[in-house]
Amino acid sequence: MTDLYQSQRAMRNMRRAAMQRGVIAILDIGTSKIACLILRFDGPSEFAEDGIGPMAGQSSFRVIGAATTRSRGVRFGEIAVMAETERAVRTAVQAAQKMANVRVDHVIACFSGAEPRSYGLAGEIDLEDSVVTEQDVARVLASCDMPDLGQGREVLHAQPVNFALDHRSGLGDPRGQIGNRLATDMHLLSVDGAVVQNILHCIERCDLELAGLASSAYVSGIASLVEDEQELGAACIDMGGGSTGVSIFIKKHMIFSDAVRMGGDHVTSDISKGLMVPMAVAERIKTKHGGVHATGMDDREMIEVGGDSGDWEKDRRQISRTELIGIMRPRVEEILEEVRARLDVAGFDHLPSQQIVLTGGASQIPGLDGLASRILGQRVRLGRPLRVQGLPQAATGCAFSSAVGLSLFAAHPQDEWWDFEIPAERYPARSLKRVVKWFKDNW
């Protein structure tokens, strides 16, 4: 536990140092694309170039370089072929560096997959002094009972969601307030350690240093949910290529996260098998003609399948749009049913507001919002990421939610467990330190 704590703290310090130097890279490692943004931190600017004032929370940085490349060697949001992924990451980072005309050494990465699991922890302590100090917050976080995460799993996020001081609950930050008993609720997200190690190793092989890691579902929520949705409670469904991330926010904190190991690539793969065409052709047909609602007109709309098999008859085939929708719809329904099951497990029905926001590249299938509102609940909308200063037009779509969210997260990370000094008595096998502390407290 302690080594994890130290590695997370080291990454936080690296991020801080990189921000002081002024530039840091954002890397979104996805199944279908790898996106890299380069951020310049130059303090709050008065006005953006186009006369639009900076939005709250993103006034301290602007995007100076952006590049995307097709992802290779990543399946279900996890690295499957190291050399291929390394090449794709290098390509994206070098292209973004060329555009920005700077060299970056530190990257903050986000990834989906890795079988995330959410835990809710609670802890409470009596205050030695009546005023809550930084040290008291550290003590109450350390007093939370650690669940058994299982073999080979690591903690990715550990955020205090709520503090209670005596009988007052719902405090965001209790420091400096007066009371006798401090309690906290914490949300802890654990992931498969091997996946994290692979990402670490891949980034090291690209001669870069990792200054932070985040879950794609979490950062997509930061980018696509507007302020009142984050406050009142909403779910963000990030439909990527290889996996679909689910995150639930309330009071501006993530309180649950999970992932479904299916995404847009599975729809493409179904088209590829159903029509017996290569994946690239299936992807083109899906993006150009795809949908989930068939109407009477679709029977008459014929789609040229195309291909380069050399057989003239086979390459001249045509199918109706209704047939295509018949292949796509069952898989899309299956993904949404799985998401519904995850939301039910999390108790999403009990939140005051049941807003659901769909984002990610696969959410752009025409008619998906209508189908989702039938399966998930009435209040569904499509979410685009917030506008970030300097972001090129090509990178403002739903597919870039996690990259934009990671930029906002890099600029203003929420307080996590490792942002506080861990109390001495919580260190294992540090008996001397414990004795010294006991002497100090009691004499």
C-alpha cells in the first residue's frame, strides 16, 4: 500500500513541476485512436484571442499542439501488443510536439478498461484541537478501513467525497472549521495492476515520464457534464471503441465507476462478419450509413458495399440500409442493456436527478439517444466536451471527451488521498517513528 502511495505522490510532484515549467502533454490511450494534446500553462489570461472570455476552470492553460493517430495494439482499452502501441504513442506525441514546436518530457495519461471496481469507505476520528487542520484530514482519511482489493489490483483514484463535522454533513473542505469529531466518506476506484504496469512501461519506452494517470470514464464526465449535472447527480456513459465507461457524479465528485467490455468496434466487427467485408470497409459503411431506427424509406435506400477482392460480382454488391440497421441494432442494444445493469447495481435510481449523458466516439450513431432513452431512462442527452481554449476544430467532437476532460483534470485535480501527508502511525514497520510520536503526544 505504501509504495502505491509513494508512486502517486511522486507523480503529483512531477505534474506540479511540469506545470511550473509551463508545458505538459495529455495522452488518451484508446482502442480506436490515440490522442495527444500539449498544454501550455501561462496563468489566467484576460481574454481569448477570439474575444471570448475563458471559461471557469480552464483559464490557466491553452492547447498549443494536438494530434491523433489510429490506435494499434490496444484491445478493450488495454495494451495487447506493446511494440505496436509504443509506435502509435510515439507518432501521436511527435506530431503534437511538431505542431506546438516544443519538446515535452511529462505526460498525463488516461485509459479505459482494466476492470475498474468502486468501493465506498468511511472513517471518523476525534479532533485533538478544535480547529480542523491538514493533519486531521490526513488522519481521518487514513482511518478508513481498507477493503480487500484482491490479488494484483491497484488503487487508481481515492477521493474524499464528503466530510461531516459533528452533526453537519455535506462539507466539501472542512479545513479551518471548528468542531470535535470529523468523519469522511471516500470513493476508491481500483483497477487491474498489470494494465497500469503495461501503460507505465509503454510510456517509459517512448522516453517520456508519467506525471499522472486517470480513468477515462472519470475525465469524460468532467468534460461532458455541465455544472448543475455534476452537482445534482448524473451518469456519464463514455462509449469508446473497445469499451464503454460508466461514471456517476454527485456534488461534483465521482461516486461510482465501472466499464462494459464492449464498444463501437464490436458493432463494426458485426458488420464485417455479417456482410463479409474487411474491418476498414465495415467502419466506412457504419460511419456513413449506420443507424439504429429503420423507417420505410430505408428499404429503398441501397448502399454500395464495395471491396477489392477482385471478384466483380462480389465487389458490386448492394444492401439496403434496413439490413445494415438489422445488424447494428442488436449489438447497440446489448451494450446499453449492460450499462443499464451497471447503473442498477450502483443504485442510480435513488439519485435526485437521473440525467444520463452519452459521449465518446461510438455515441455518434444516428438515433442512439432515442434508443438509449428507451433502455436507460427518459432523460438522455448527447454530450460534447466543454470548449477549451486553443483546441482545433477537428478535436471538439464527442470522441475527444476524455482528452479534454484530462486537460481540465490536469489543471485542477481534485484532492485525493495522496495529497495529504500520511500519518506516521499508519506506516507499516516504522515502530521507531511510532514510539517518537507517542513520546511527543504524551510528554
